[in-house]
Amino acid sequence: MMSAVLIALPVSRIVGLALGAVIIAAAVLTVLRHREFTHLVPLSVFVAVIALAEISF
């Protein structure tokens, strides 16, 4: 939730995107560790959205 608030505010957008990337990276590593590969699809969508937000900024 904090990441979404930080992304929404223009002043702290970079910090919010970095925090969101760290959270998603931890989730991807957890999914890979537990070999739940079907859960990678939604996570890859979040990775793509964060990447697009970073490029558009």
C-alpha cells in the first residue's frame, strides 16, 4: 500500500517505483524457491507495469 501511495505522489514517484520493484523481486524469488511457476504470470504483469511506469517517467 505504501508503494502505491509513493508512486501516486509526483515528488516520491522514484522511491515508490524502487520500493515496488523490490517487493515484486522478493515475490518472484519466493515463487521460484517454492516452485510455484503458475504464479509467475501475474508477477510478470506487475514487472511489466513497473517497467512501463519507469520508462514513462
